Amino acid sequence: MRMVAQAAAFYHRLLLLVGPSESGKTVLLHQCVKTNGWPIVNLNLELSQKLLPLTQRQRPLHAQKLLDDTMAQIANPVVLLDNTEILFDNNLQLDPLRLLQGISRNRTVVASWNGAVADGQLTYATPEHQEFRKYPSQDLLLVAMDKNMTPQT
């Protein structure tokens, strides 16, 4: 909760919960729902349902707007995003971090990120994976989660 309050002071009000699958990101997000009543969005489900009627060619053209529309329907100043893997789908041609930063300009966004933080780098997937992404981690507000569900700030 302290980190969420801290995120509100940043230009990009984005807090990333970073860790591998089953590291407790979803559990922590659902605890925030119970404690604070903040809305949670299953991004894979929401975005895939909205992309389904579109052709493969149309999807990259509309993905960002569909996400913006989804966020616009939520009036709460804090939004939790879980299951964000769809943002990394190469067919959508998105830059996941920049997209999350963009939607966090006017509200605080707490998002799960299946990846790791090491050596000043935020990563998604492994280098040999087709969806691999790597970003400098400085200037990002991160909570690194380990397999024991213990947040590491």
C-alpha cells in the first residue's frame, strides 16, 4: 500500500509487480481488492474479447485504443491489472512498458509483470523466447516478487 501511495507522486503512476508465474502477484493484487476495493482487470480476458471480432490485420491497429477504452470505463483513481501477457504478443506490435506508462499518466496503475529485475534491467521472458523484452529498470517503481510470495522492494 505504501508503494501505491508512492506511485501517485510519479509522472507515470505505474507500479509493477515483477516475478515469475506463481510468485504471488495475483494473490497480492486480490488482497488489494479486498483491502481497498480497487477494481482489478484481467487484461488477457478483457483485451482478447475485444480483439476477437477484428481481423489479424486490424488487431495491431486497434489494440492500444481498445485498452484505452477499457481503462476509460473505470472511474477509480487506482486500477489493478493482472494477466498482462497479451501486451507482449508480437502480433499486436505493442511496446508493453510504454503502453502501461501511457495509461498510468492520469491514474495509478498496479500491474503484474511476468519477468525479473536484475542488473538494472527489467525483463520479460528469456532471451531466446520470441516475446523477450528488456528495459532499463531505473526510474521504474517495482516490487520484485519471489516464489515464496514475499515482496522484495
